[in-house]
Amino acid sequence: MNTTAVPETREPAVRKSTPGAARGPRRRPGRVRRIALPYLLLLPALLLEILVHLLPIVVGIIMSFKELTQFYLRDWSAAPWRGLDNFKVAVDFDAPAGEALLHSFLVTCLFTVLSVGLCWLLGTAAAIYMQEAFKGRGILRTVFLVPYALPVYAAVITWAFMFQRDNGLINHVIHDQLGLTDSPSFWLIGDNSFFALLTVSVWKGWPFAFLIIMAGLQNIPKELYEAGALDGAGVWQQIRKITLPSLRPVNQVLVLVLFLWTFNDFNTPFVLFGKAAPEAANLISIHIYQSSFATWNFGTGAAMSVLLLFFLLLVTGAYLFFTSRGRKVTDA
């Protein structure tokens, strides 16, 4: 019996879909959105940073290479190109312009060192004192932060009235009440203007240091102080061996921020002394303002601003390099 072989019909193989394959295309848009979301959220802040800071810096750098005077204010781009001549005038310390810039730079350096040092010292001492609980500590903390919360202009104008010679509070206390001087002193002119400016700067700056140090002290475990007390360490030894080393990362950022704020401070001397600061308190920010708007030589003023920018970038870079290097050595 002959039987013919019937070819076996095979159904086309159905490709089984794996969960990963089915889900793969759907995951990709969600992953892209998750990656792009942080950059989209940062985009408005980045655009504002470009418009408010980076764009004026670029314009200022271009102005520093031009002979920009009052004759080209309507169209500053039409000012003649001067190259490096503005910078040569600024750094020629034998000429009057360069000598005045060097004097204001040295005054600013001395002022910054004293102001930052006193702000850090007062803030650290107050923060350490406030660690112990006592009655009225919350009220005292609030009082300490009042100078930092007040508007700068209102606070400095108040100090300007207090420094008046005839009816100011400072002379009333020092001369009339305590009798420490033979006659009322001039605080807003002459050599005393430097100490008046330093007083106002420290008064409004130390609460910030106090706030930052007080926040840093919260991260120091109390067990370290308890162990130090059991080992016989006194208060000063605990501060020197435990508190200050533990606050080192906080102090590194704090000192840098205080340095930049103080070195660039324009509002305090401008409100305290007006457009023309005394020679003893002629900070570099006021000097650049006078060189630009008093003489209408905006090109030279822009060159001084660029030099100041490079100096601050150099000091900041060197500070961050040495502090980070010291931290790595300590950690090792």
C-alpha cells in the first residue's frame, strides 16, 4: 500500500516578545526626560547669570581696550581702540593715576585683613559662647543677627549720623561722657575715617560669621567634648584641639566669602563718605568709581576693574588650591 508523504505544514514561528524588548522603547523617552530635567530647571538661573554677570564682564573687558570718554557715551562701540594703553596707565606707579591706584589697593588690603579677621574672631567667640544653654539665649541670638538683617543703606546712614562731630553719639560717649579726648574728633574725614569705616564693616559683617560658625558647631559630636573632658582637657584645649580643627572646612569657605565681600565692598564707603572718600579710607572700589565717573575716563576705569577681577581670581584660585591641598594632607 503506497502512502504518499504529506508535507508537514509548519505554522510561522511567532516571535515571543520579551518584557524587556516591549518596554525598551518606552523607557528611553522617560530616561531622557529624567536626564534633561535638572538642566531645564537650571536654565533660567543660567540665563540670568549670563545677563546679570557674564555679559557686563565681557562688555567691561571690551571697554578696557577703548578710549571711552564722555564724547562716546551715546555710542561706546565707536570709541577708538587703545589696546593696552589703559592698563599701562593704571599700572604706571610713577604717574599720579598709578600711584593713586596703588595707594587705594594697599588701603583695601589692610582694611580687608582687619575686617575679615575681626569678623571671624567675634563670630567664632559668640558662636562658641552660644553653644551652652542659658536663660535668654534665643533673644541674644536674635539681637546678634540684627546688623545682618538690617538694610545696608539704613544701617550705614545711621552710623554716619553717629559719627558726626558736633552732635554724634560716638563723640558724646567718648568725649562728653568718658572724657577720653580733649575735643570732639572728626570721624568722617582724615585718618580717623579708616577706623570709622572698619567699625561699620565689622559691625555689619560679624553676624554672618556668627551664623555660619554656629551652624558648623551643630555638626560636631558632643562625645568628642565629653571624651576630652574625661582626658582632662580644659575649655581652651577643647577649643584648640576639637572645635577649631572640626570647623576647618567651614572656616575655609567663610574666610573666602568674607574676603570677596569686603574687598569688593562699595556700598559701605559710598554711603558713609559720599562720592569722594577720604584718602585714608579710599578703597579701590571707590577709587575705580571716581576714576570712571569723576574724570569721565571710562576706559581707564574699566581697565582698573579688569585688573581687580584678575587679582581676585588669582587670590581665590591660590586660596582654594592651598586649602584643598592642606585638606588632602590632613586626610591622608
